[in-house]
Amino acid sequence: TEPSMSLAGQVMSIARDGEGTLERIFLDDQLPPEASSDVAQARFAKGTKLTVIEPMLVVSRDGLRGMAVQAGEARRLSVGMEPALARAAGNKAVASQKFAAAAELYCLGLQHPD
């Protein structure tokens, strides 16, 4: 699923672990303070791979389980988006005046190995 952002700036999504199990994941302090949910969606788009160093199991008040990841405990392994896709998505973000998301998307395109 596409990630979303809580009011506290936490990136929230669903992740599949190495064994194929789906878990809710909460990423703390992974984005700059002024980042919007568009930046979260660009940086942690579907297909992004993370290595989590020390996951912490959390249970919400409603009994739902998930994994909390603190700052510095996750490493993004994705190799970026295809340049043409990143450019198109970045241009769309610029047209919507979502400049931080556009910058993140353009950077993802530059990180692609091709």
C-alpha cells in the first residue's frame, strides 16, 4: 500500500517481511520535519525495500499489532525509480506545487542504476 503520514510525522504503511508475513509498520523520524505525505509516498513508494536493524513490536490501544522503527534503524535498499517514471511523477508534483515531493522523485530517478 502507499504510505501515509500521521499528524506526529510518523510514516505508516504495510510491509511484507522476509517470510512473506504482512505487518503494519511505523517509521519514526525518517523524513525532515516539514515533509508532507507526498514526500513520504515518494520516498517509501510501493516496492521500496528496507532493512530494519532493531524492530520493536507495538500493540495499539485497539489491539492491532505492528512494528515501530526508530530513526537510524532502517536502511532503504531501493535503487530508485526508472528515470522516465520519476521525471513524470516529479513533473506532476511540480504542477500540483508539491515541490518537496518533486525533488524527492527527481532524486529517486537519478539513483536508478541505468
